[in-house]
Amino acid sequence: MALGLCLCGNWTSVRLLSVSTREPLLVPLTVWGKVITNTPAKSACFFFFLILLNALCEYIASWQKEKNVFLNCLDRHALSSPEKVALIWEKDEPGSEVKVTYRQLLEMTCRAGNLLRRRGVKKGDCVTIYMPPCPLAVASMLACARIGAAHNVVFAGFSAEALAERIRDAQSSTVITVNESVRGGKVTRLKDTVDEAVRGCPTVRQVFVAMRTDAQPSGILQEMMSEDVVCEPAAMDSEDVLFLLYTSGSTGKPKGLVHTQAGYLLYAALTHKYVFDYRDGDVFGCVADIGWITGHSYVVYGPLANGGTSVLFESTPIYPDPGRYWEMVERLKINQFYGAPTAIRLLLKYGDQWVRKYDRSSLRTLGSVGEPINKEAWEWYHAVVGEGRCPVVDTWWQTETGGICIAPRPSEPHAEIVPGMAMRPFFGIKPALMDGEGRAVTSDDGSGALCLTQPWPGMARSIHNDHQRFVDTYFKTYPGYFFTGDGARRSEEGYYQITGRLDDVINVSGHRVGTAEIEDAVNQCSAVAESAVVGCAHPVKGVYAFVVLKQDAREAGLVAQINDSVSDKIAKYACPDHFVRRLPKTRSGKIMRRVLRKVAEGDLDGLGDLSTLDDPATVQEVIRGHRDLAAERRP
């Protein structure tokens, strides 16, 4: 049967409406947390609430007799609206977009599924996908889901060594890639990277290659053309694995987080619809790469489950110029735009003219994801990009959560949005702040380690091949709670503000200060476009601020200006000591803070893998700047 969703007024339950019978089926969200409060051994509650989640998700899975995620994402939409656009592939060159309808995507996916089946991929296998954002990458993900195989999408900027490590851990026998990727006018030979990686992966027995830079159908596309357009979906249990996604770990070994079928899809669809006010007919523009959880949840699964039109962005924010995002918004008539604060700060540096040049009247909601957004960037995003009329939803969530957990929306109509705050927990999410003694902070206007007190459908179920690490990482620090690893502050109104990773907290002159707090103070200086703050060895404090200036900003007096800002906003003991001018970033726009920390400490032999850098020259510039500054200050 098909499914409709509506929310009860108190937001404590989700009402599932059978479209065929119109009978309401009430699933209370509060039941997700009852196991924690009712289980005597709270530290062992994980296993018990998985049983509860399984029962809940089995109920959800009855939406379709076949119990397959794929049917909710494609089949039902291809049946009701076959010519509706499912994907808009925004290729590297502006104006060369490719539109793919639900019918076309279904046919492409079925052909890919039949090909994988014929070549020996079976239910329970794991297929590694090493591709840039493109329709075939999405079809490959959905083809795996259709035949019951898990997918392991690896960001196409990772090195051969990083790719090999993820292939080995996932025990993949099949890899899908492209000959070359095109990004920012640069061509990268991904097949060469795969060839190098699989030499160290004895489980790999076949590699499928699509020709991204070849106009003629060849490789996997040519092979797919001989396959049938009908592919029988595998019957899946709600708790069968849907995908693995690797994220960094404190030990250096990536964690292969396990997400399952029904609960994940429900949560991705629900958060996509209500956080962004998604409506039928909208064009949803999430510019994240599919190699990250944001791309999984808000480029692929959430929008497709809701029958939406989703943008696949292949390029960069500044190619061929800093107006790229906004030119795309005008041309594609994008209604919701979801990007990273690092990209917003980068574009702020280039000035308002690149935004105002294009018509953005189609925009209705703006979103930020990946790290806390500082107040100045938020205000520029809201006032300039959104023309003061689009709500900015600063979303907090993680690979582990599967979907957005805290965001300003949904809320009552016209409810306030506070700049730089994630604010309101989503339906069924119950945060808690824990102090240094492991006790819950009960007062308003408090801060502490951010934990979640009850399970939710989209949460990861395990770490692949290492379930004990999953328990130790997320449930051992605060028994009975899910430990997120982030710090947060709760205001008197009950709103939440993320203060950054707890492992990014610096001990400054005996005081613990979050790097995100210092960065926010630095970024409020009128000359500063963005900054990154790390701790380093120092007899007393040890704060190193890497600063990027706005175009045409004057350097005179900058050090004093920034120190005054930090002193006013935080305290004099938190004032940074050092300043340089450029930040190394990954191709997805994330600042490589571990590299900056090593530079600040002078450990140039410990920089690690730099293959994901968008511009490796930035590291050498930072190193030279650090040396020049050290020489200037040498007595």
C-alpha cells in the first residue's frame, strides 16, 4: 500500500495514513526511547532498543509487500509520474545540465541491477562505488538496493590508499568507477586510482568503468544496454543493510557505519520534507558530494523518496567564477539550497556583486550543513543570498544519525530563527547536555557534551566488522546515552547551539575554550572572510588562527582588531597569537584542520595524506607563511 504522512499537533508522534484505506495508524515517536528508561542495565540498552527498532521498522516496511527501499524511491513515482524529472545533473560546465526523468532513472537502475546480478553480485554483497556526482552513480546505488546488495560509496577525491582501505574493510568484490572526473575545469583519472587501489585488494574480482569524458556509450553503459529494463527487486528485511559509509575515526582507522533499510529511508524522507519545507514540484539543490552522508540523505534517498527533483552538482562554488551557485539557482529555478558554511564564507570573500547579478526569486529555503555557521556568514547568507525573505536552517547532524537532528525548522509559522543556532530538535529527537562528571545538565542556559537520550529510525546500527567499537565510541562514555562527540550550549529558551567537536576544545591558560567560539569571534572582524583556529604548543596559551581576508581588505591593524574582537567576545586569555592568510580545503570544501595543526606544531613530516586537497599549493603557502612569521618574531 502507498503511504501518506502527517504530523500530530504535539510533534510526539507520526501518523501513517494508508492511501488505500485512509485508516490512520499511529506510531508514537516517544516509544523509541522507552527501552532506555525501562531497561535496568542502561549500558547494555543498545541491543534491546535495536529489537524495538526492528519491530518498528518491520511495521514501516509493510508499506510495500516487497519491503524494498528502491520501490519507495523509484517504482511508485515512475508509475504515477513517469516524465517527472528526478535528477538534474549539473555538469562542470554551466548550461550543460542533463535532466533524467523517473522513468529513465528506473530503466537505468534496472539495467544496472540486472548486469550486477548476471555478473555474480548477490544479496548481502557490498559494492564499492568510486564516482563523482552523476546519474549513473545514483543508479548504481539504487541498483544495489534493488538486488539486495549494500553499497559503499567512496568520495572520488580519496587517494588510492584510502580507497583500498575502504574496499578491504567492506570486503567488496565489485567496484564501479569512471574513467575520469571533471571538476572545476580539471580532469582527474579516477580509473588509474582504482587500478592502484585494487592491486592491494585481493577480494576484488571485477571493476566496471563508465566513460565520463567519452561521448560514445562504452564500458558499463554499453554493457547495460543489453540488459532488460525490468529487474525483480529482492525482498528485504527492514533491518537488512542498505549501505556502509566510512567516516574518520580518532584512531586513524575509518569507521564503516552501517545504515539499514526502512528506518533510514523514513528519517531521510521526513527530515527532507519538513526541515526544508519541500513541496511537490520543487527543485531541491543540495550541492554536497554523494560520497558523504549529506549526499546520500539529501541528494539521493530523501528527495527521491518524496518524489522530488534533486540536483547533482559536479563542479565547484567558484568555477568558472564565484557566481556559479547563483547562476545555477536562476537557470534551474532552485527552491531550496543546501550548502556548507565553508563555501558560504568563501563566497562572502568575493563580495555581493556575484550574488546580486542573478535572479534568486525561486529560492524559498536556505540551509547550511557540515559545521557550525558563524554569525556574519549566516547574516550574509540570509540578507544577500536570501534577500531577507528565506529562512536559513542551520542543521546539525552526523553520518551516525542518518539525517538532521536539530534545526530551526520545522516550527510554528513565523517562529524566530536565531543566527548561528541549530535551535530545535526534530521530531522524536531528545538531546541532553552532560557535564564533566557524567551528569545531565538540567538548568537552562547551560552547556556540555551533546548526547541523545533515545533512539530514532535513522541512526546507524553498527560499525562494519567492529560492533564493539560502535558500542565503545557512542555508548560507553555516558552509559544510557548516545554520545555525539560534539559540545553544545542550551539557551534559556531551550534552543541548542553547537560549539564544535569536543576534541577541538583547547586548554588556554587553564581555561577550556572551543575552537568554534574563537573562530566565530575572529570572523566577526570586518576584514575577515573566514578563519580556522587550532591549538599548538605554547608555554601559556597556544592558539593559532589561520585567517583569510576579504578582497581589498587592509592588513594594517588586523592583529589588534582580531585580538580586540576575541577579547570582547570571549576573554583576553583566548586571544590568538599567530596569523596567516590561506586555508587548505578538501574538494568538498572542508578545512583540513589536522594539517593546520601539524603546521602550527612544526611537524611537517606528519601532515599525512593530502590527496583530497582541492589545491595542494595552499599547504606550502601556509608553511611558508608560518616560517616567515616565526622568523619575524625571532629575537
